[in-house]
Amino acid sequence: MAMNLPAAPSAAYTPVGWRLMAGPAFDTGCERLEDHEQRLKRRPAGGPWLIEVIARSGLRGRGGAWFPTARKWSAAAAASQGNAVVVINGSEGEPLSSKDRTLLSLRPHLVLDGAALAAESIGATEVVLYLSRDSRGTNGAVERALEERRRAGLQEAPIKVVRTAHRYIAGESSAVVNRASGGPSKPMFTLQRATEKGVDDRPTLVQNAETMAHVATIARYGSDWFRKLGTAQSPGSTLLTLCGNVRQPGVYEVDLGARLGSVLDAVGGTVTPPAGALVGGYFGTWVAPQALAGLPLDAERLRAEHGGSLGCGIVAVLPRDGCGIVESTRILTYLAAETSGQCGPCVNGLAALSEAMERIASSAPQPGDLERVHRWIGMVRGRGACHHPDGAVGQLAGALSAFSEHLGLHMSGRACPGHDVAGFPPPPPSGDRWR
């Protein structure tokens, strides 16, 4: 379908660009609907044409898995009988991530436009906005944006807000579906995809907030515009949360064709020489310090060269005196407490691993601790009912490999200065609610 697209906003094709979060209200708070439509023009109507445009754009979901967006939309459209559901996953249970919260706080209409376009394109009659109760600053901005759209009389699928406990695993796709259907925000044991049987047993499209925002711009400016950033296999930009040992921590929109070193330079560099970094969040990949400057951000090269992924868009940099073994153990202990309690590998395996790693991180290992840790990682991996145990042991295995030389210091019983260094922002305390 041919479209007369409005003129695309200019973009500086540098490692740090501004597509999603640009505009006059960027530094002054939440963008109003009037300013949003003046800046970007009113959105077009969705339809099958948009699925084709998204396919040409090469957009991948920004929630962590980087799954091709058009394939998910096509599956939902094929299953829909005019009663599908669209879910905006804005729960952001990853402790190191701030991108969806920032986007919903500053540019809520961009996300809501994307959801409305999705509903019109797949044949959905309802949109669910899935938020954590503890989202700082997000809830008020979203409520104001929804009221603005109601007052403007926009002809869109109705939007229902569903709130969940702020738990790490509450953002997992089947947990989202379970909570949006009235249950607890725990993963479900099912072989069916949400696009076939999701919320209230209806075909359901689940996308995170950033993905919806990209859809809203692609619908206005087209696939060629989107591909002006990024690479052929990983086109576009992404929102990246930079934290830890960086001079200007925050959320930045970056070109997926950039290398990490150029991004860090563009935002002021690191405070001290880095001791490594965790890329992708708590389920991410540990990278040794010598590899950081040349680290690619696009999905294909990052996987090929480092076996990793940007996940939900996080780079957490360790300070000079920080320790990857200590920080990985802190993360593992948090993830062990965040289990939903539904299977043995997660409940028992992560707890045992956490106890052994706490001894190692404290430079007080018991005989055989490291051998047991390696064996238990193999026993846990791939045996959980969901991906929680896989992600937990994956980041641990990565730390043991990336910091293998430093691991020897811990195993020898010598004190590690990193044990007393606050490397990354601490995770929130684990709660006891699942709704």
C-alpha cells in the first residue's frame, strides 16, 4: 500500500541519536498529546500494510529476545478472529533497566500510538497496558496521557491498565498473560504461544514499550528511514540504559551500528578505567575490559563475536576496583530469591549455587565449591519450566569465564577489594506478592 508519509524529522547519524525522545518537552517532562502530534503529525491508521512495512524495516522486539516484530504480528493477525488483544509490557522488572520507564514518563503517546496501530493491524478489540505498581513517575504520566486521548475523542481500541507486583519474572511473556487474565504474575506451563492463546484464551500480541514506540515512528516515516541507522541485519536505533562506572549514567538512544567505545565517549566516558561490563542486564553477558571499546551493539555481531545480546538494552560498567565475581554473585543471590517457586531447578538449584558462590566471592571457599558450581550450572541449565534459571546460571557462567584469572584470587583465600565496592545499582528487595 502506497502512503504519503510526512517529512521525517532530522537525525544526527552519530553513535547517540534522538528519534524516540526528541522534542521540546524532552527536558521538561511528559509530552502532551498536542505537542506530540505537532512534532510528529497525527498517526496513520493501521492495517495489513503496516505489517509489511515493519517486515521491510527489519524491526526486532526490544524486550530482550530481539524476535522479528513482523513475524509476531503476522502470527497474531492469522490467529485473530477480530477478538485479539494487544499488550504493552511496561513492567520493566529488570533492576538495571530504566528505558521503558523513561519512555512512558516522557513520551507516553508514542507508545500508545504504537499499541493503537498494532490493534488495528492484527484485528484486536482491546489494549492492555501492563505496568509495575512501583514504576516511579510512570503511572501519573500514563494516566494523564490516557485522559488526554479520551478527551480528544480518538477512535481507538479501549485501553485497560493492569498492574503487577514489581518482580523480576513478572515481565516474562507467559507471566504477563497470566496476570492480564486475572492470575498471579508467574510464568505458565504451556506449549501454546500467546499469539495463539493468550489473555483470556484470546490471540494476544505482547510487545514491550520501546518496540511500540518504534512502530509509531516507522508507521509515519517508513522502513527506509528506519534503516538509515543500524546495520543490514540489525537496523535502527535502540534505547540503552548506561549505568555503573560512567560519568553520565542514564537512558540514551543509540545507533545499532555503533561500537560501545564510541557511545561511552559520546556520553562523557567512564569515571575510572573499567574492570569489565555486564551487557544485557541480569540475564546478560559479561565482557572483559579489553573488549569493551570495540564491542558491537548490533545483534548479529554481538552474538557472533561475544556470544551475547543487548537483551533489554543495558550496559553496566564495573569500576576499576570492582569485581565481576562479586557482582555476579550479588545478581545470582537476587535472582535466586526472585524464583516463582514452581520447579526444582530454580528453587533448589539457584539457592545452592548462591550459597556456594557467596563463599567464593567472600574468598572463603570450601573444598570442592568451584567444582560443584560448574556441575550445578550444567544440571540447572535447560531444565526449568521457564527461562529464569537459564538466565541466572548463564550470567554466572559468563562471569566465571570472563574473570577466570581474578577467580583464582578468591579461590586462594586472598581478600578482594571488590567485595566492598558498590559496582552496580543495587536491586530492589524481593517482595512476597505476585499480583
